[in-house]
Amino acid sequence: MAVMGTLRKWLGWSQMVASMLAVQVFATGQQLLSKVILSQGTFIFALMAYRHIVAALCVAPFAFFLERDNTKKLTWSAWFWLFINALTGITAAMGLFYYGLRDTTATYSTNFLNIIPIVTFVFSIVFRIEKLGLGTRAGKIKIVGAILCVGGALTTSLYKGKAFYLVHDHNFHRPAAMDVSKSHWTRGTFMLVGSCLCYATWYILQVKLLKVFPSKYRATLITCIMASIQSAALGLCLDRRKAAWRLEWNLQLVTIVYSGALSTAATFCLLAFSIAKRGPTYAPMFNPLALIFVAISESLVLGEKIRLGIVLGTVMIIFGLYSFLWGRRKETKCLPQPDAGAEELAKTGPEFGEMQLKTMVIQTNTSPVKSVYAMEEGALKDTVKR
């Protein structure tokens, strides 16, 4: 019996680890594919519009079959907050991220995704949603982690350092389109910062949305549809050429299907499974792996050089993120918060993808309800307990 119990625990553990590794692998593939097609001139708003149509089709079965008994009606208030949810969390945040990714590198852009929980934490402090908690050891570690993450982001942005390649003798011929000028790099950095701000705002808005419409799959489905419409409307204002919107049997189509099927739908299920089994802080602990996967893959596959500044900044962000998450977890156990729902909002980080998926737990005094929204990189995901 003891052996069987140990075997079951090992299988359960290995299953969870494999699921989270799969999420990071999906995110890595998403980053690399997106970087390539964006460098080739793919129109960003067309990519966003199509990918969220695929995402909506993948999530629709969950909404129709798992929530068909849900009698919660869509009020005008719910429609408004769903629209704002799609506008901030996908159209604005993901659009800015794509522009930043196009003007920089996948590794550099991925670093910014890990500071989103830090930006959300700062917003929650500014709006007095939660307290710093400097009187506790966990609170101090949390602040140190936040400082390390911000310092890491500044290091990657301001310090280049020596450049080197993981593989010197390879046959990969780097396309000229992959090269980024200094002016474009600066522009891309501002875009990535704007993306982080939009994501942090999106987290804050979730508190209101989940009060008016807590149905997880229906909210995800409607949000993806709205995001697709918003992206198409904005895109048509910027570029109405048929060539910008034409779909062909090429890498762009592969990226669109990959984004909807794996980076949204599959990741959606894996994150929901992880959060149900291990809680909201388990999945974010794997996020730094995507940083490592992307950096190595970009160097080996795309021939991208690695800068010392990015390596140092990445190490700082990884240590800072782990410290921040550990401090938040310990602090939540020890300190009562004035608004538990909002307090938990900034607790976790992106679940990685081109944008990365996010997890969030909101605790109130009512019965448990879970809400997951696929935004990933690709998509953000949030699980909510009410």
C-alpha cells in the first residue's frame, strides 16, 4: 500500500510538472513563430483578429457544454466590462506587445512579461488596494523581489554588454529583416512598457468584471470574439490593403492556428488543471523557464546573438520573481487584507506565451467559483475564487 501511495504521488507530481513544462514550451514556440512572421511583415492587427477567431472556436465547446446550465444573463453592465476587458487585456496589451516584439527580440520581450505582476503590485499600492507589509519578513522579501525585477528590466534595456552566440559554426543565414536598428529598439522598449501597463490595468479591472459576470468559459469566448472585432476595426483603419489581410498556406497561418489551439485552448485547460490541483502560485513558478527556453531557442534557431546585459537582467528578474511570489504567498497566510479580492489580484504572474497567460485568485466569503480567461501572449488566464 505504501508503495502504491508513493507511486500515485509520483505520478501526480510528474503529471503536474509535465503540464507546466508543456505550457512553457507552447509559449516558447509562440514567441519564436511570432517574431519570425512579424519580421517578415505580417500585419499585427490582422494576426490578432484571426488568432482570436481560432481561440474563440477552441473555447466555444467548453462554454456551450460545460456552462449550458448557467442561467447568468448578460446585462448591459456585463457587456460593457467585457468590452473593456477585451480592449485593455488583448487589443491594447497584446497589440503593444507584438509591436515591441517586432522591434526587439523574443528574449528581450519575454523579460518584460515577468515584470507584469510587479507593475500590478505597484498599481494596487497606488490605488490603496493593498498595503506594502514592510513590518513582516515576507513583506520585505516581496519588496526586494519587486526591486530586483525592476532592476533586471532596466539592466536589459540600458546595458548591452558583450555579445556572443551559443553556436558559432552553424549554417543558419540570418535574414536581414530580423536585424533591428537602435531607433526601432528604443521604440519597441516603449511599446513593451506600455504593454505591461495595459496588462496591469487589465488585472485591476478583473475585480469588477468578475462581480458582474463570473462565468469563466462564456466570458473567455465573448472576450475573444470582441477582441477579434476590435482588432479588425482598428486594423482596417490603419491598412485596408487585401494583401495585409490575405491568408495563405504559410508560416503566418501556422502561427495563427498554433496560437488559438495551443497557446490559448490547450494552455487554458492545463492552467485550469494546475490551479485546481496546486493553487494559483504553482504555475507562475515555471514562468522563468520560458525565458530560458526562448533565449536558447532564439539563439540556436534564429541565430540571434545574446547580450551580457540581457543575461544579467534575466537572472535578476528570475530571482526577483521567485522572491516576490514567495513573499506574496507567505504574506497572504499571515496578514489579513482589507480587500481580499483585490489583494490577491497582483499575486501571480504571467503564464507565459507571447503575452503569456496569467493566473489570479480572488478570495471573498462566498462559495468557490473559478473564472479563467485566455489571453495568452498569448493569452492571459485568470482563475478566480469567489
